[in-house]
Amino acid sequence: MTPEALKALLATAETDHAAHCAAPLGLDLTRGKPAADQLSFANGLDGILQGQFLDRDGSDTRNYGGPLGIPELRDLGAAVLEVPAAQVLAGGNSSLTLMYQFVDAALRFGFGAQAPWGDGAKMLCPVPGYDRHFAIGEHLGLELVPVPMTDSGPCMDAIEAAVAADPSIKALWVVPKYSNPTGASVSEAVTTRLAALPTIAGPGFQVLWDNAYAVHDLTDTPTPLPSLWSAAEAAGTLDHMALFASTSKMSWAGGGVAFFAAGPNTFKAFNHHLSFQLIGPDKVNQLRHARLFPDLPQLRAHMAQHRALLKPKFDAVLSALDAGLGNTGLARWTVPEGGYFISVDVVPGTAKTVVALAAEAGVKLTPAGATHPYGKDPDDQTLRLAPSFPPLADVEAAMAVFVNCVRLAGARQRLKERPE
């Protein structure tokens, strides 16, 4: 844009911002929570057992035992993760808990013949990425090493070079489908290269495959996710792949079931570590889920209801971005086919300003930097939008504020860079 056009845009943006601040909205786009109407789709969980507590093997789910979970839910987890059911653990409601426990066990104990990672271990973190993944590594004392994301997944050239050069790199986070926050999914080529990483990495290296959005499609014809399990079998690296998923955004976020899968030796060793922490998961809740989701087709039919509510909200975000920023050169954004987020890159150096301006107008955004390790985005440009929780009208209202804040901050920055 020319300086004259930027000045005109800035004047309009300042007027609009003053109007927004005069009547602040009180809206929150910070986290990808399911809306109440989405949670209602799983209300059938309440009372679904009707006093019948035996799983298909005849075990009483009300009692102790069954540390790997009930067979019905292990089958469901196997279908979601596309792995053998024998290699699946069905746990409590949080896959984040399982991820933390896995990294902690790798650090302190190792798995089978794999020695503990020990002090000085490093973890590769694709950016933009998921702040809670980074928080696990930071809390446990790993050094977080950023690597760039691409449209087909993490940048494998950078990752392969890093692990080949530094054996202290012990793990890589991957959200393979509809990555948080960009919405990118891994390609077949990237999956094959991920499976081969342990052959060039230092001892004990693990790919942490968090398939959080496995069935969270926004289209009727989603692109199939390549099979990491098959690729790792071919590469002989199954014991270096740790796969996670959960029903948290399928049923009730506060009362779902988490899944873990790994190659035989790692699976056995990890469950040995868990045996000192629990006697068994909430198998009654697992049985409720088995009744609600008896197989993958019925789970997908359930998720179609979620799609019907989520897609209009994503469409509203993308429409507002196109209309308000499409011809300005002040932002670029992703157009995901599923998941819970849209990633927006604003003018470098303005992301924190956009967040502060939006807060003045009553719209709370995820803090700038949350998409990077240690909360530090070196370019101060990436923001994550989470439109799932508010009603559609509130999403539209919040986006009017957000777009104007991007215009305001961006025009100011561009004029500062190009003084007359």
C-alpha cells in the first residue's frame, strides 16, 4: 500500500477502534474449547449404562484392575490412531497427562533397552505450535529447539539436519492432522521421513505423535492421514513412535478417554512405569463411551454434528479476514480443513500490539508468543484464533474488532518503516 493509502486506512482504523473501546464486547477467543451445544451431542453418556457395568469380556468395570483399559475402548483407540488394538492403552480423560507421563518416564527411566534421556536432553518444537506441548518440555527441564512448520508438516530438512548433528535431541512433537494452530496435515513423504528419524538420531529418540484432531474434519471429503505405524514398521522404528489421542473434543472435554500407542517394547516399558501410579483407569466412563461410540463409523457420524456447528464459525473468521485484510498486505492466514484453530501472521513486530488493542475493545486473544517455545515469537507476528466456543454472532463481532486491530497496528508499523 502507498503511504497515502496507509494513512487513510489508519485514520479509519483509529475511528473504528475508538468506537469499539466505547462499547467493549467482553469476548474470549483464547482457547479451542468446545461450545456447550457441541458438548450436548454427548449427553447420551448420562445414564447410558442403565445399571449394566460388564464389559464385553465380562469384567465389572466398577472394580479395580484393567490397567490397559476395557477392550471396547482399546478397539476404538486403535481405529482412531490406525494401530493394532494390542498396542493401545485407554486411560483417563487427558491425553496431555499421558504425554507428560511419557516424557517424564523417558527422561528418568527410559524404555526397555533405551537408556534414560537424562540431563541435557533437547526437544524439537515445530513453530507455530501447541503451547502445552512446549510447557511439558520446559517444565521437565528439556531445552526447546524450534523448527519451522510447512504446509505439509514440520520441515524435515531442518529436523533431519538437527538430529543428525546433535544426539542430545531426544524428541519431536508432531500434531499430524490439522496442526495447532496452522491446520497443516503431514504428507505421505513427511510421514515416511518422520518414521526414519530414529535411524539418524541419537539413542532413545521419540516421535511424539499427538493426533488430537484425528476425526475433527470441516469438510465432507477430508484427505486421509498417512499411517505412521505402517511407515515405522517398514523402517524398523516402531519403538521410537509414541502416539496419543483422546475423545476430549468428541464427547465431553472434562470427561473423555485418552489413548496411547507404541511399539511392543516401549508399550510394555511405559505401562510398567504407569503401574506404580495407578491400578486402573475410570473403566465405567470408558464403558459409557463404548456404548456411545461402538465403532468408528458411528463416531464419524457423531463428529458430523460437530462439523455442522463449527464450520460456520470458521467461515465467519475467514470471511472477515478476507474482507478486512485481503488487499492490505497487513496479514496472511491459514485456511484449515479441520481442527480448532486458524493461524494469522500480522505485520512483524505488531502481534503483541494487536493483542493489547483487542483487549482494550473487550476481545481477549491468546497471548502473542504462545505459538513458540518459551512464549517468545522472535518476529512478534503469529497469532492463534480459536472460534469454537463463542456463539456465531459473537465470533463475527470479535472478528470485526480483531481485523480492525490488525489494520491499526499494521498501518502504524508500516508508516513507521516508510516515513516520508
